[in-house]
Amino acid sequence: MFRALRWLRLVVTLNLIFFNLAVRADFAHPVAALVLVAGLVAWTLFAVWAYAAAHRRTRLLLSVDLAISAGAILVSPWLKESGPHATVPGFWVMVVVLAWGVHWRWTGGLVAAAVVSAADISTRLPDITQAHYGNVFLLMIGGPLFGYLCGSLQRVAAERDEAQRLAALAHERARLGRAVHDGVLQVLAMVQRRGPELGPEGADLGRLAGEQEQALRALVHVTETAGIARDVGTLDVSALLSQVAHRGSPQVSLAAPGHPVFLPGAVAVELVAAAAACLDNVAVHVGESAHAWVLLEDLGDRVVVSVRDEGPGIPSGRLAAAEVDGRLGVSQSICGRLTDIGGTAELSTGAHGTEWELSVPAPGSP
């Protein structure tokens, strides 16, 4: 917008020169008028340079620009003979109103238009004509309107750039997901199948490969499901949980409120990913046919996801031993995720089965 105003500023400056040459006979002080016109031309050249760089478009620059415009209007009655003549700058002052509108949106356009209008009216009192009123009216309407339109265009441009960035990010995530699926997951699945052929140690290796395959599949699935969820405002946790719960196992029962449960995008993704890791643990350690229950609760100040199975429970010390052995599925995929988003993960296990309670603060709660 400032590049466009640069050319407009040059056009109105040419109009300033030719108009004042045409009415030079009206000047009571022609030398002073010539000095003023030359000064406005010099300021135009400086302003074209100054406005070209964003770091030079300071409050001081715009304030001086507005002060020069108002000052040129105020000295016009002294330079010209008495009577309701046009001011020396004429249309030259319109650029500063537009510049304020671009920089400070509609409020800037309104303030600059008010200052220019007040200066113009003060030079014409008491001989205000309908034409003068019309000029002021158009200036007071045009300045804020131009500023509002500039703000809208800048918001649209910012949203377009953000959409392009998110589209590129989603494409890259999809590409990486395909690479993981075609490479790492295939190798892990092969190790899981062939490991038992190598004896007890191979069987243990196959089991570990299976656990890592399930964890990685959960991560890839949640990333694909949420897409660019981390970069959006809010997401419905119940919708994400529904996709995760029914992605491949009919043995998962989901209970959720009858209304959407919204959380910030990053929080929703991590919460659902942790729940997916819990379900994968059920499939790996209890069995593919094991039944699991997922409960989503919106408690006002917090959102809770509970994942329960009907397995034999986790033996005492099993999780600590797994972490020592480098198997970080529970500590990272579940507990680590909840810690990162300011939530908690509580485990209850025994002969009755295993239950995880994943809790995060609701938006706006202390």
C-alpha cells in the first residue's frame, strides 16, 4: 500500500506545481509561496524515500507529515489575496490522510482527516460554502473508510499467507508419514514377525519391535487425523477421539458428552495421542480382541479422558523396569505428553484391569 501511495504522492505533487503556476497571479506574497511550494516538493521527495522502508515509518515521520500538511493549509490565506481561494497544497494533503489510514487503520484515517479538515475550515471562516462542506465531508468519510479497507486487506493477506504455510506444512507431514509407513513401520513389522524364529532373545526383540510399531502407528495416525491441528485455534476432542477409537478395532467403546468439547489445537492433539497410546498398549499387552472403554468428560475446569481395559493389570515394577530398559512408551507417549501440556496422567491397575485418567485444564481455568 505504501508503494502505491508513493506514486500517488508524486502525481499530486505534479498537480500542486502546475496548479500554483496557473494561479500565481493570486499570490500576495509570491516569493513566500514559491518557497512553500519548493518546500512541499522537497518534502515529497524525502517522504517517498522515508516511507519506502518499514523501519522508517515511525510515529515521528507520520506526525511531521501531517503537521506539514496542516501548516501548508494554515498559511495559505496569508500567501493569497483575501477571499475563499483554494489552499496552496490543494489535493497534496490527501496522501497523508491515506498514509495514516494504512498505518493506523480506520482510526488513523479518522484522526488525520479531522486534523486536515479542521485546518481547512479554519482558513475559510466565516465563508463556508456547500462545496467546502462537501470536501470536508468526503475527507472525513474517505479517510476512515480507506483505513478500514486497508486493515481488511492486510488481514486477508495474512490469512492467505498462513493458509499457504499450513498447506505446505500438511504436505510435508503427509510426505514424512508416507516415508515412515513405507520404511520404518515395515521394518518393525518384519522384526516382530521374524523375531520369534531366533529364539527367546529374538522373541523379546520382536515384542519390543511390536510395541514400537504400535506407538509409531499411533503417532502417525494422530498426525494424519489432526492434520495441521497444532496450528489452528481449537479442536473438538470428542471428534478426534471418535476417529482414534474406531480406526481399526471394533472392541473400543467411546462415551462422550452430547456437545463438542473444544481445547486448543496443540493440547487436543497431545491428549488424543496419549489416549491412542493407551489403546495401543491394550492391543499389544492384553490382545487385539480385548475390550477397552474410553470416557470423555468435560468437568468445567478440566477435561478428562479415561481409558480402561479388562486385562490382568500391569505387574508391580513393570513400568520402572521398562523405562530402565529404554522402553519409554508409557513415560513418554502418555505421561510425557500430559506433562508437556500442563496435564496429569494417573494410572490405576490391578486384577480388575488397567485404567488411565488423562486430565488437562480447560481453557480459561486457573
